[in-house]
Amino acid sequence: MPALVLAIIIFSLCGGTALAAVPGGADSAGGAADGSAGMTAVTAAGSLDMPGEEGSQAPEDGGAAAGDASPAAESSPAEVTDSGDEGAGPAADEDGESATTAQITPDSPQAPDRDNDGNSELAVLYDYGNSNTALWLFEPSATGYNAPQGAWTSGAGNWDWNRAKVTTSDYNGDGKSELAVLYDYGNANTGLWLFDPTPAGYAAPRLVWSSGRGNWDWNRSRMTTSDYNADNRTEIAVLYDYGNSTTGLWLFDPSLTGYNAPRGVWSSGRGNWDATRSKLVASDYNGDGATEMAILYDYDNSTSALWLMDPSVSGYNAPRGVWSSGRGNWSWPRSKLAMSDLNGDGKSEIAVLYNYDNANTGLWLFDPGATGYNAPRAVWSSGRGNWEWFRSRLVASDFNGDGKSEIGIFYNYGNSTTGLWLMDPSGSSYSAPRGVWSSGRGNWDWDRTKVPQATNFKVRSWSMGVEWIDINLSNQTLMAMGRQMFELEERYFISTTGALMTTLIASGAAGSPTPTGNFHVYGMNMYTDMSGPGYYAPDVPFVLWFYGDYSIHGTYWHNSFGAPRSHGCVNLPTPNAEWLFYRAHIGMPVIVHY
């Protein structure tokens, strides 16, 4: 089954925290934090062109190499059996067999949640060779996961698994996860495809964006999902490598039917950030529903640092350092990352599977703190000879929908034998892994398996709807106000009132100010022409009329928000205007004030 499963201010990372038992070797290495590992960052987004060449070209079809041929019948990767390996850990011997074996029940963890029941499935993109790729789903069971079921196959010659990068998404905020695939056509031509959820699994993928030839190099892209504005509609975030230690962050914003073309929200500037030293994961340390971008960065000499990019009104701020291991204490190449929520409080931990060699693996957690993350702590160790790190593929899941993340690991026994293991949350830690599924010998090739980066957003939270619109002319912001429900534990709900969406605006300039007062939406146009003395703007999108000729609307003719400049209307970035339009109604209150 295929696996789906930054104007530059230079500053050095502060001394960090000296850890008593931070990974360094097979035993903890300690050591004082090394404050000399300087990293440069940026305070504002640089001007970015589409990666590849100047400007962005109109999308073009990627070509037949990724056609949406109807799925052909495909069996599971050989026969799936119910027997497998369980014990202290999976350590495989030379023949690929486990040192300890026992019967296990076929159950397993999640990444996406295609049916919005709070229980996450595990999705896997599997490679059959000959550009034939399939999508398999592990459905949650009472104790873990059932054996995988085939959900889609491309057919030979239609989809090259090696050209696909996968993540989960939810562009329309319905709580049902799509699978987003960034696909490489070669010649710096990249496409974005979506697998839409269906009652029985996933529909065949559909193309929602193409870069056009020469505009986007897939090999330079690191991908995850995000929700910077906490509207429950996920963006797709891509860390892009320009070479020469120059890195940019791009966002694909959700649209009505998928995703808009990407926009640059941050650039490091030349020589300031090496993308090849970055491991990216989405996080939410403060539980506000707006995700940060967390990056584990490699300084060499077993020195690593954790950086956070905080969400802003329109994307992400420049990264800030929140932890440094100090020299000799943490080896970046030995780290595999996932986001988790150990206790179901909506604040995400960062889980790291760490390699000590000699088939000795540990699990470490970065716990959320007041302003970022605390120094990591060890929560599990396999012991020498019990668990091979390089045979492990990590994913966060929530098979029982309690809001507490399990750590799922696909383990490679060799000889096309793969097992699924779960580490269950237990108080302030994780329990030792337990086996929940085994493919049996010759049935599942771990090397042909891709799982999406699980982000584990608050899938059990939802908006009760926008109730009024607040426009502050002093700070040039618009807030869509309403209530949001959160299910923190099973059958335990809380309701909060606040901003469901906040965006910068451009209100009326000095000669044509926006009126203040209490108004109501009295008219709505998806598109309309606007004109006045000295201007004509056709097809202005997502228009909400609130007083005479004054309206709130999207803006395609400028991208300068945060200062007055309009003829009196309230200009919004078009994606935010679209979001608001489809949640507004005639009679909705609009309050405009200083």
C-alpha cells in the first residue's frame, strides 16, 4: 500500500540551556551551552519572486506523467497477515526477523482524518514501480489500527512515487483532511494535487496548481501544513532553498476549491539560512490554534537549535531562537521530528526520535513553554540492541479521537516485512511501543512507503460562525468576531468568543475617509465593477456593502495593507475577503471605529 502516510539583523543564539541528559552519544553528554553558534535572521519578509526565475507564470498542465487516470484494481502489497513482532522493540537481525516475536492485533495510528470523527487514519503512498502508485488507509480500531485497505491506484505509467511529497490539509475547514501532494515534473516544473476525502476513502487526485516550466524546483522544497490565522482552513507551507544559504517561506492559501498560487512571506537573505540544515514541523505551543513553524537547525559539531516562526496577520514573522543544545550535545542528523499533543490540551509538543547507534533509540519531547519550547526531556529509551533508528518512519496519530497524540512508527524488518508500532500517551510521558500490525514476510516494502507529515491540528474544534465585523481604523485591522467551540476531552466542550480571523486592511485615505459608526451588511456581490473620479476597477471580488457606496472587498491592484490608501472602501487581501464573504450574511453588524 503506497505511503501517504527573512532587512537582516544578525544576532547569535543565546547560550541556551545546558542539559543534564541531552542526546550526544549513547550516554548523555551534557556540557555547557555554546553561545558562539551564531545564526542570522531577518525581521521582515524580503521581496520574493517565484522560485526559479523572475516573476510567476500562469499555470500550465504538468503533462501526462501525472495524469488522473482512473484507479486500476490493485491488491495490497502482497498478502497482509495478522502475525507480527512485539517485545522490547523491533530490532531486526540480519535476515530481517525480529529478535522477539509474538502474536499482535492489527490496529494502528493516524495522520489525516478524512471523515471528521476525530479518529485519525494512517494514509500511505506506496510505490509499485513503473510509475504506478497507490494510496492505502489504515483505519482506526478500538485498540489501534486495522490492516490497510487500498483506496486508490494510479495505474502503470501515471504517477511516479519518487516525484511526490505528501502532507495532510483541510482547505475548506470542514475537519475532513485532504491529502496534498507536491509533484515533480522535472525542468523546475511542479504541481499541487489534492486527494479529496470520500465516505469510503479518497477520490482520485486532482490538479489545483502548476508552477509552469522553470518556475519551481521540487527538489528545493520542504513541505508541511499550517494554519497561521487559526481559521481551521489549513495553508500549505513550503520552505524553499535558493542556494547560497538563502531560504524563503512560501504559503499556498486555501481557496474555494483548493489552493491559490503560492506567495512569499519571508526571506532569509543571502548567506543567512541554509535550508539543507533545516527540519520543519508545524507546532502550536500556546494552544491558540494558530500554528507556528518550528525548525530544528544544524550547526555541526553535534550542535542543534530550535527556531520558531510565529504567525502574523498575513503569514509568519522572521524566526526566533528558543533553544540551543550547546556544542557536542545534540546531533541534528540523528533526529526525526513529529508534532504531538501528549495530554490533549491543544498545546503541541515536538517529539524527536533520536539515534544512539547500536540499535539504541530514544524518544525526547520539547514541552511547550510560555514563549516557545522548554529544553527537551527524555521519555523513553529502547536499550542497546532493541530498536534500529534508521529502520523507523515516524508519524503522529490519534486513533481513538481523545485529542491525545500517539506516536506511530512504521518499522522495517527487511525482506519486505513492515510493522506498525504505537507509543501511547501516559501521564507526562509515552509508554513503550507496542506492535499493532505486521505485514508478514514479503508483503510490504518499507522503502516504498511514504506517510504525510502529520500536523495534528485541533481537528476537534470548530467555529460557530462569524457574528459581527469589527474594523479598527487606528491600527488598520479587521476582525471577524464570533464563537469557537473546543472539545478538550471526550464530551467536554468550552466556548470562547473572539476573533475568528484577523487581517490588515487599507481604509480610506485622508481625502476620502472611511465612515465610522455602527452599520449592517445590506448587500453582497461576488464580483462587481467599481468606478469614481479618476479610477475604474472591474470585477472587484467578494464585496460586502455596509453604508451607501462603502464596502469591504478584496483587492487585486495593490498589496499594501496596514495604512489608509483607498477611496473610502475597506480593502482586504483577496483570500481573506473570500473567507469573510462566505461567512457573512445580510444584516450582519459592522462596527467601524478608531
